[in-house]
Amino acid sequence: MDDKDLKYMELALELAAKALGRTSPNPVVGAVVVKDGRIVGKGYHARAGTPHAEIHALREAGEDAAGATLYVTLEPCCHHGRTGPCTDAVIRAGIKRVVLAMTDPNPLVAGKGAQKLRDAGIEVVCGVREAEARRLNEVFIKYISTGRPYVVLKTAMSLDGKIATAGGESKWITGPRAREHVHLLRDRYDAILVGIGTVLADDPSLTTRLPDREGRDPVRVILDSGAATPPGAKILTQNSQAQTIIVTTGEAPPDKVKRLERAGAVVIKVPGHDEGVSLPDTLRELAGREITSVLVEGGARVNGSFIKEKLVDKVYWYIAPKIIGGGMAPGPVGGPGIQVLNDALQVENIEVYNLGNDICIEGYISKGGSKGGPKCSQG
């Protein structure tokens, strides 16, 4: 590995990032072909079912691919899925050297792609900018390794930790730039999840609204054990290509379920308990529908349930320079809470940045141990 490898892999990562939020349930991947010190081909995976990054880069390189080095952010696939094996295309093109950022955590690949290239006489180097590549594909790694979506919790609060006034008013705690940032998150993640309380109190659209470009609406997921969502709610009546999924239980009145289905909702039933629907079962159901990531934008009760069950992977915590006060004004995380500080969830690898007058803290819930997926091996 040398500085040139780092430079070209950085370009491959930049290409991969162009498709964030567009490739589900596939990973984002970028590829660059370099020969005699010049770039002769580059590409990225745009969406599931379309050619992979390596194919785009090899097609652009053409005959120049023979004897060249291929830089790719994820190990090339070696199995038949929606498309053919990329390893076969790399071998046919005459690539001499392949530099990988990371091994594919998909059990169908997981080192087999790199080994197939080595067996064909191609030099394979793995682990160049691996940390950046793993973060770029953190959603895919969680989904393919565990069979559950990646869960991101977003909340906005005042300086004194309130998400609403004692009277229930919550619009708008944060300013325009922070709200725009939230819409960028909605554009990136597969689904947005709220509880029935939010639907009844705010009648939200739960769409992506960006000022300078068209965004992609996430799938809307409503936790609603009693099927109480009004058929005339915005989540069901607005003009949007995204589905609305109502998660309920077998105890929900059948007439209400049918009414929601007639209004266009997809109703799924999961086990319930005193606190509502089962969140682990909900996540498994969503993963079965190839929903790889969920942005939780709930109130204190929903947030508290996800935190209590340790289902959150990442947080975006917005703080506005306002003081609301009042013992009855709610905070961002409900439920019984913890009794001793040693039981508190730790947020790590944090980034803190300003969005206008507001602050955003972005970080990861500490899980202890591995982040998931195989690490690169030179073997």
C-alpha cells in the first residue's frame, strides 16, 4: 500500500457516496481503474438491479483495463444475484491488481471473491481506507450480518432537554438549517418511523422536502397497536410514491384494519404487549421487506422504547439554544429510565457541528466488541 493507493481509493469512496440512500438492499460501491498512472475508468453502483461499480468502471476503461489496477470499495461479488459475478468480469478484463477497501460481509461472498481473483493470478490488496469504507456501508453491514435494519434515532430538544412545552407545542424547536438536515437524513434512510401519538397530535407528512433538489420519500412506518390512524391522515392522503406501513397487533379491531387498507396502507401484525407492538418483531418484518434502515422520529415514548430495548445504532441529537422550562414539559426519552449511571448507554465516536444557531451531536451507541462483518485479510 502506498500514497497512490490511498488517493485512488479516496476517489472510489467519493463515487460510492453518490448513491447513498439509493442502492438498498445493496451496499454502495465505487470503483476506479488506473493504468500507467492515469485513470482510465470509474463508476459506482447506482441502484439495486443495475450494473455494479466494477462493471461501469471496466466498461469505461475498455481495452485499457488489461494490465491495470482496479480500486474498489467493497470486495467484488462472486455469486449470481440480480446481476452476474463481478469477479468473472474482472478476470476477463485482464486486470492485474485489485485493491479493496473491505471484505464483503455478505456470507455469499465474505472473502470468496478475493480468493477467486487470487486463484486467477491477480494480486489482491485489502484494507485500504477500510474504516471509511465500513462507515460508508454501516447500514448494509448491519442488515446483511444480523437480518435487522440499521436503526437511527433522531430527536430535537431545547437547551434544558425539552422536546415540547408543557402544553404540547413542539414546532419548531430547531431552526431551518437543522430541519433541512433532517430532510437529508430522510432522503438517505429507507424508512421513517413514528408512533400513533405523533400522527394524532401533529398529522405529519413524513416526506422529504429539500429546497434545492428532489428528495426521495422514505417508507412511512407507524406503530399503532390499535389501528387508530385516521384514514384521512396526511401519511395516507398525500401524493407520494412511498408506502405507508401501519404496524399493529392481532388485537386491533378488524374493521379499523380494513379501513386503513382501503385507504392505501399496508397493515402488518406483530405480537404486542402492554407498551404497544413488539419492536424486535417490527424490525424483523421490515427487514423481510428489504428495508435496511429506519430513521426513528418518535416522541418520548417511542424513543424510550427503542433505547430500553437497546435497538438503536446511531443518534442525531439536535440542540436548540432555547430554554423551555417546566416540570411537565417532556424530555426526549420516556419510560422508566435507569437507576444507576453505570447502566447508561454510552454514545461514542461523536461528531459535533453547528447548523445555524443549533447544534447537532452525531454518534454511535456503544455495543462493545465488533462492529459486525469480516475484517480484511491479505491471505
